[in-house]
Amino acid sequence: MSERIVVAAALVDGGRLLAARRSAPADLAGRWELPGGKVEAGESPEAALVRELHEELGVAAEPGERVPGRWPLRAPFVLHVWTARLLPGSAAPEPLEDHDALRWLAPDRIWDVPWLDQDVPAVERVIAHLGLG
Ligand code: CDP
């Protein structure tokens, strides 16, 4: 089966990274992730990122660049991460679907939350890529 990409956002504002707590499915609930979702057929990763951030958080965001790396999820999915920022005038993020809490994490707080196992190496790469911390 060919690979399917899940895009997630390193959404940064004022030097803080947004983390979202999953409310479902049961085995992932309570763990934190970089918000995102599956790239649909015919969709670019950047467009998927903008769509997912709007659907899940109610924000207007702009993708930046890909954070180098790829992190396997349950087959056939593989996680790619892009930097992103809120557009001027965007609403503040709210947990509209999939999540029940959000936190803007300052660099010294990034490891305060229990990230999904598969997000841990991605978050490490985000920190290095963005020079956070
Ligand atoms: O919203 P959509 O159904 O497109 O995607 P999702 O359910 O949010 O994410 C698809 C899969 O990627 C799920 O199994 C998530 O657990 C996983 N995922 C992840 O491991 N890490 C992320 N930062 C985002 C999604």
C-alpha cells in the first residue's frame, strides 16, 4: 500500500509552540500532539495543513517550511511537520474537534505535557529547527 501523509503544524507565536490534547480515540486521549491530519487525495501538504488548522482550531494560518524528517505512524501513515504561523486577524485557537485542551508552550515548558510517543522525535526536531529552547 502506498504511503499516506499526515501533516502536523509547529504553530509558533511569540516564541511559544502550540500543543493540543487529543480527546479521541480512547487510546490517544489525554496525550498531546502537534495539530494536523491526513492529506487528502489531490491536496498539497500545505493546503491540508491550512484546512486542518481551520477545522480543528478555527484559525487562519499560513504554512512556513517543512521541518526535515518523517516519522512513521500506524501504516500506511507517515508524519510530516511544517512550521506555521497565525495570519494577522486570525481568531485565537480553540479546541473545536479532536482536542479538549490547548497550550502555548514556552521553550522551557515544552516537555511539561505527555506528547504522543510518535510526536516526541518530531517535537525534538522542531525545537532544533526553530532554535527554541
Ligand atoms: O483529522 P484526520 O482524520 O485527517 O487526522 P487525525 O485523526 O487527526 O490524524 C490521523 C492520524 O495521525 C491519527 O492516527 C493520529 O493519531 C496521527 N497523528 C499523530 O500521530 N501525530 C500528530 N501530530 C497528528 C496526527
